[in-house]
Amino acid sequence: MIIVTGGPGTGKSYTAAKIEEMTEGLTKLSYDAVKEKNWDTFGFDNKKQKEALNGFALEEFYLHVRKAMRASGTLLLEYPFYQYHKPRLEELAKEYGYNVITVYLYGDSKTVYERSVKRDHGGKRHPGHLTDCYHKEEYSEEEPAAVDAVPDYEGFCRWMRERNYNIGLGHTIAVDVTDFTRIDYEELIKEIRLRSE
């Protein structure tokens, strides 16, 4: 099981896509994909409803992971997993005898913060990430983001410290993503393969 984690703006989706592209036979699972499907299906009116829906989505995600593990395939999980998620992922890995490799993405805090803000204002992110009231059939792109959806820099740094995305499951490969052009994805794949044996 390969877990790609890191804070907002660290390039998790891109890194996971590169791993998927360069590795045959992976089953890729995303908690965000489950959340977004449920947001579109059910919608939410406030932060409390959104959090409850996210809780259901997390349980659904774990069911997908369990099902894939029963099939004994190689899994690729991509999400900003932090300490809260670690025990459940560890429990599943032990239950099904999975070797875990964590690809932990980190970088200069100012750089990743600016990337995160740019992404959130870029119009390509699912609006459910940016608002506390969302119904697909009623949503307008003119609707403002929730106050806490895009924190200021100090709030972002506090969030990163409190969550601690370096979950340390199995063998951890730490990748500095401050400058994407300096990342050697072929070397990353080689190390993943080495640790998979």
C-alpha cells in the first residue's frame, strides 16, 4: 500500500498521478473523490452537516480500501492524511498483511501556502472544499468561500503543525516539493519498488 500524504499545496494529486503512470497494476483510491461524490449527491447547509457527511464518506472510503485489500492488489491512496487517520490505516494494513510505504510531501511553508491559495482561487477545485453551504443543483460560482476555507498564513502554519501530515506508516519516503522541477520521480519510483520487495 502506497500512501501519498502532505499538507495543502504539496502536489499530492500530481505525485500520485506520476506514481500511477509509472507503476503497473495499481488500484488508486481517493477519499476526496468519495467526499465530492457525496457532496454532489446530498449537499449540505452548514459546517456541521458538512462534517457529518465527511464522516460518512470516510467510512465509505475505508470500505473501498478493505474491499481492494481483500483482492490483494497494490493500493495507492492519496489524501492529506494526518495523525487522526493513522490508527485506522495501520489497523487495515495489519489485518490484511500489507506492507506500507508512505510518500510524505513537504516544503517551504510560504511556498506551499501560496500554492494552496492559488489552487483554491483557480476555479478547478470542487466548490464543496471552499464553502460551508453547497447543493450542486443550486450552486453558483459567485457564491463566496467559507471564512475558514482559505486560512491566512498564520492559520495555515498552525493547521500544518497541529495535523502533522508525516504519519510515518511503514517506510517513509520524504520528498521536498518546494521546487517541483527538482523532484526526480524516476528515483522516487525506484525507491518505492525497492521497499515493496
